[in-house]
Amino acid sequence: MERMMKRTWAEISLGNLEHNVRNMQAQLPEGCRYLGVVKANAYGHGAVPVAKRLEEIGVTNMAVACYDEAVQLREAGITAQLLILGPSPAFLAKDIAVLGDVCQAVGSLSLAQAMSAEMDGSGLTLPIHLKLDTGMSRTGFSVMQHGALEAAAQAMALPGLDAQGVFTHFAVSDELGNDFTAEQFLRFTRSVSWLEETSGKKFALRHCTNSGAMVNYPEMYLDMVRPGIAQYGLYPASEHGALDLKPVMKLMTRVAEITDHLPGDTVSYGRTYTCERPHRFAVLPIGYADGLHRALSNQLEVVIGGEKARQCGRICMDMCMVDITDLPGVQIGDPVEIFGGEQSVDALAELAGTISYELLCAVSPRVPRVYVD
Ligand SMILES: *Cc1c(COP(=O)(O)O)cnc(C)c1O
């Protein structure tokens, strides 16, 4: 059994995932759908186990970033309606259609035309969601520009495509009180009305709510919400709104070795930490190849047996050292929390100069995911 002990692992609480989803579903008005965003390996939590739990609790819609992620879910037997959020190359149009109930985001007339041409003669229809750019300037028909809506209307009319949905993405919905979200929402709803009037067709799904809007703008839920980070139990900003979320991932490692050092000894590459007194270090088998950002060197604290221990010296590829001089009870094999329990991902992200999303996604494939409840 001892040989089975993991060096470093990510504990994934599917119970907390379920709690978060149910909590958000409870906020939704009658008829509003919940789409779970499971792109990027479900923000590092494992796309297939996460999607399976979502499906078990009745989530009917999920979003991925690209075709390969949609294939992974279908191969695992996930039958929920999928939305590919990113642009796909046109030559994949038929492959996407044969997956069944997979919608492709389309944000330009040229892509729509190329996909329509691919579908020609296949006897299949590709379901699409029109992507409108209302101020993010990433992808989508840029509704601020002359002719963009006419182009979107043309895309809707193309054979082989079925525009079932329309959506946009917010740039600052996590910032409560920033007027730009209301501006984007207004641009979106006006554009959708214009498209529906012009085409004579009603979209089944109009959606714009990411986690920021989930917390801050309940009036913008429309037909479907699509939270990502909130599903994994993290708030996009300090506001919590009506939501009650629990972190899903806990990143854990364990003490691999204990070493003693003399005053004057320097620690790790670059000698960035000098022992001022006799030191005892715990060597932890986690490094930047596991997703522990090197930028956190000499800043990070970890939690061992409920106590904080300071990380000293540069974080290496596979290891780092923490000071346990004042924690005499620590022993080889003791579990160590990096984040997700007593230490929040957000606090760590701030230290690293980034956001929780990046730390979760950074947990590398080398780290086994261990699923609990
Ligand atoms: C990633 C993504 C989301 C989810 O964003 P969160 O901030 O994690 O809620 C929603 N919509 C689109 C288009 C996205 O790319």
C-alpha cells in the first residue's frame, strides 16, 4: 500500500462540483438552461469525469474549446448537447456534424460559407451558434461595424447550417459597476432582435452569461447561462452575489525528505535564499513541471498539518523546499496542501500575478486526479 502513495495529486471533489451546479441552477428562472463549460480538460479537473457527473445530475448542455475536446467527450459516451466555442477549420464541418448534437460557434461569413460548402451533398446539417462580438474583440461578427449584422443574417440563411443559437462574451462582467457589460448586453439584445426580425427565425438559445455575469447580472441570463470558473467553485471576483460555491480541486503533495542545514547555507538554483540560522527543510516532490509556477519561488506558503510553512529558494522542475524548522512534528510522508483547502487558489494566484484559472489549468498531466464523492 505504501508503494501506492502518490507523490503529488489533485483531489477533485465531484460532490462540491455537484453542489456548485445545483446552487447555480437554483438561481435560474424557469426555462433557463445551464451549460457547463468543460473546456481545457474542465479547467484542469478532468473533462470526462466532470462531464459524467454533470450528465448524472441532468445537465443537458456543455461547452468545449475545440473539436478534439468534443470527440473526447463523445468517445467517453457523453450525450449532452455540446457547443464548440472556438473557431474550427471549415474542413471539420462534416466531422463535427456526424458527432451528433454538437454545435459549432460561427463568427464570420467566410467561415459560414466555407462550412456550408463542406456540408453540401452530405445530407447532414451542421447546427451552429452565431457568435457576436459586442466588445471583447476576440471572435465573432463585430456588431459595432457597418454590415456585420447583414453578414450574420446571410450566414443564417446558408444551406447546410442551422443557426440554433446566438451568443456573445463579456470582457468585464466580473467587475461589478463597470458599465461596459450593460453596453455589451444592449448591443447583443438589439442585434439579436434585428437578426430575428430580418430572418423571420427565432433563436432557440440566446446566451451571454459567464461566471462574472452569473454573480453580478442575473438580469442577463436569457435562455442559457455558461459559467466556467464558478462551476469549479471559484468566484471570478470578490463579489459573491447570491452564489454559494465550494472549491472542487485541492492540490496536494507529501513530504519526500527532511534535511538539516547550517547558517550560511544557500538553497536551490541561483542561491536566492540563505539560511540565517540552523534550518530544517521538507523537500516536496512538486515543481513547475507539475504546474507549480516558478514565479511563486520564495513567496509561496504551504499547509502541513494545519500549519503554514514557507517555501524557500527557487522552485525546481520536480521539487521545492519548505522551511519546517519550527514544525518539529513534520514527518516524511505527511500530506501537504498547496491550494484548494485552507489556502485559496485566489490568494496564490495573486502572489503569482495571475488568476485562479491559470493555476488550475497549469496542473499538469503528470499529476494524477483523484476523484472523491
Ligand atoms: C471560457 C468561456 C466561458 C466561461 O468563462 P468563466 O469566466 O470561466 O465563467 C464562457 N463563455 C465563453 C465563450 C468562454 O470562452
